[in-house]
Amino acid sequence: MSSTFEKLENQRAKLTMEVAAEQFEGALQKAYLKNRTKINLPGFRKGKAPRKLIEMQFGKEVFYDDALNMVFPEVYRAAIEEHELEVVSEPTVDLNTDDASKILIMAEVTLKPEVSVKTYKGLTYKKPETEVTEEEVDKDVDAAREKNARMVTVEDRAVQDGDIANIDYEGFADGVPFDGGKGEGYDLTIGSHTFIDTFEEQLVGKKIGDELEVNVTFPEGYQNEELSGKPVVFKVKVNGIKVKELPEANDEFAQDVSEFDTMEAYREDIRKKLAEAKEANAKREIENGVVESLVEQLDADIPEIMYENEVRQMVEDFSRRMQMQGLTMEQYFMYTGMDPKGLMDSYRENAEKNVKARLALEFVAKTENPEITDEDFNAELDRMAEMYRIEREKLDTMIGENEKKGIRKDLQVQKALAAIVENAIAQ
């Protein structure tokens, strides 16, 4: 098998692969044997019609597609390796059988673009803030207090802001009840703005057992078009009042919610965890900032198909996450009102950033060619085995040579990024 390679415009290329007539004839015979039971010819039992007669009846090309599918993958892969091409699109395939001694298979593909980066040393980034403030520690303590709060029934006063009022309600538009406007025994936190307009404010000052009419107006563009911008009346009864009582932030509280005996030790642990989280977040911010600076130095004529492929991959990842949560994409579109095109459009900007960042980092990795040791490689496989929750030995059997090359290339990109960050300058 031989092949030729021709560059076309717009990152396109044409591969012409020669296949011996005998090899293609063998594939045609296999295609005939595979499909003959599906073809009926008068005078022959099903599956017994001769191949030549079938070809006379339906055309000599009747088995070409299946034969091509059998032959193409191997010759295409060999041609890609022979010419050392990085292909970023599915091939458009054509077949030429004019020469009885050989078959020509033509495949047009889009290639990864040639890339250059003006500079990748001394890039700048905005230094993130990593200091932990006492206010941030207080916020975590208050969150723990909220989580451990107890509800206390109030009977000797009226509803106040921040109270939880248990209410029955029913809404009327033009004197007629509307769907979804009725509830019983509903706990409403006053000031949470859970309900529309000034609903919650109108309950302030009311006592247990009070019945009142609450006048509100639905906002323009409300999801129920019949209620959009419409004034309505809710008949409301106050059944009860509760208030959230927070525990005091003292040593006893620290002992209840943590492994520490004192509030001081508990706060110090919170401060340490916040610092670790900030450092991790700062590392990501620095990397992102450096990559943004790197992309600004990128010079490449990027084919549209690379962006489209990245968008599709991001949508597929999103779909898998939805399935893990028990939600189909059809349900997601129904609940959100989005459509497939809208979802793909929403990923477009990030897809472009991802593609450009990857190309730029691959250029640096190719230029610097950082060494990937066996120790580096095995550590990455250990990490993957742990992530996928499978035995390392089993993972080894699942990974072929191409996958191993891809893993080593990814590790080179990671080392290239680390080197760029190390040489970057904070502003």
C-alpha cells in the first residue's frame, strides 16, 4: 500500500491511498457474504443469489460501501502515520476504481494548524489575594451556627423581619383562583424574598390567627403569561411564628461541632482550612492568568472544526453529568427552555479559549520538550486508576500505545505550564 499527500487551502489536505485490486476484491467478497441474506432475487432462495447476478441487477457498486469500510481504516491509519499528520476532522472519502489493477481511495481532512508563540517567558498575571481575614473566619463560624440553630415557637408578639411565618394562602386574579397559587402550612422566611413583590413585607406586624389580604403584582415577563404584570390578591392566614435561635459561639459550641475543646482552636482550624483553599484557588487563578497572557502571544490560523469539536465535547461532558444526576437532555431542555443550539452557543466562548490555550501550551511543550520519566508516567497512571476506581493492573491492560503517547504528551503540556508559571511575573 502506498499513499501520497497534498496540501490544500484552509488547513485542508488530501490523502490518496493505493489499494491492490486483489485486496479490494477480497473485501467485496466479504461484503457480498455479509449482505446476501438481505437480498432477494426471483428464482433464488434467500441468500443464494450469485454475487455477479446481484451486481448486474443493482449495479457493480452495490457492495462498495461495505468493502470500503473494511479496507479504509487500516490504510488511512497507515497513511496518517507515514506522513506524520495531525488530523482534527473526520475524513471525507471518495473511491476511484477506473484502474483495474489498483483501487484509489481519496480522503480529504483538516489538519491541526501550524502554531507559533511570540514569547512565553516573563508573562504577567494579577497576583490573587491569599490572606485570610477575621471576617472570613467569622462567616464560617456563623454558617456553623446557622446549621446548628434551633427553631423556637413565638406566641406573644407579631411577625417580624427574619421570622419564619407558617401560613395558608390562596391567590386570586380578577376574583378567580389561579393554578399554583394555593398552599397550606407553608413556612415562609420573612425577608427572604421567596415570594413576589411585597408579599412578605405585608405580613410584618400580623399576629397568629390573623387573616388578611395581600396585594401584589406579578413581574413583567413572568413564566405564566396569564399572570405576567398582573395585580393579584392573596388571602392569607397566619398559623404560627417561629424564630431561629443561634447557639452562642463559645467553647461549648466548638466542642459540639468540632474535635476541638476551645473556640480559639476551632477558629484556628477554620483559618488553616481557608488558607489552604485560598492557596489552591490562587494557584488556579495564576495558571489561568498566565495562560490568558500566553494566548495573547499565539499566532495560528485555527480551523473552525477545532472549535466545533471542542463545543461538542463540552456538551457531551455536560450531558454525562446530567445523566449522573438522573436527568436526560430532553428533560433539561424542557425545564430550562433552552434548545440544543442555545446550549452549544453558550459553550462557544470557552471552547475557543480552550482550543487556543491547548495549541499555545503544546507549542511550548514541543519547543522545550520537558522530559517525562517513567516515574512521572506511572504516577499519572496511579492517579487515573484512583480517579476511575479501578485496579492499576487492569488500567494497564486497557491503555494502548496511542493512549500512552497521549498521556505523555499531556504530561509534557503540564510541565510546560508549570515552567511558564514559574517564570511569570506578578503584577
